[in-house]
Amino acid sequence: MKRLCFAIVALLISSGVAQSRPVACRDNPKIVDACYSIRGVLFYANGTPSTRILVVGTKRILGVHDEEDGMPEYISKLIPNFNDEVRGDFVVCPYSKKQSGHMQFVCIDSGKNLKHKVNDSH
């Protein structure tokens, strides 16, 4: 009987832990279109959302969703404050449709070839 009670408690605890974890970016039900790859510069700016990506070779700015699933922890650790930027290849998933002249909101699913830089011009 003790083993059964222990098993039930363990099951309840483990199911609660699984539910409290953030949803992976690409698995979030709020995603409105297919994820895609970009080469970009991740940085902080004043405004909402404060985390943004400049798509290299364009004037396009993507706004990174500010919830827990906005980006993987290994990327967020590379950009601890406003003077930092991270260049690299990112896979982003859209929370809004592309619209000319408007910032598209995304989450970052992954990144590779990441290079951290402290920008002294801010």
C-alpha cells in the first residue's frame, strides 16, 4: 500500500513538473506560420519587445517574443545587457504574419555560428 501511495504521489509531482516547463518555440500553439532560418544580429533596444533581430542584408527588424519561450537559454546567456549583440544563424518561428512596414513577432527556436560582441557605441 505504501508503494502504491508513493507511486501516485511521484506521478502527480512529475506531471506537475512537466506542465510547468515552457513550451518549445516551434511547438507553441501561437505560431502562425512555418519556422524559417535567417542570418541576423540579436540585440536589445528601447521599446516593446526589447529583444530584436536585425536580418542581415535588409532593414527588416524582428521582435523576439518576451515570454519564457522567446529564445533558448544558451542564446539569452550570450546577451546579458543592452551593450551586447549576438550575430549568427537563427531559426525563428513567427507569432505574426509578415507585413511590409511592420515588425514581425517571432520566437527563436535555435541558433548556431553565434558570435558575441560588446557594442561600445551605445
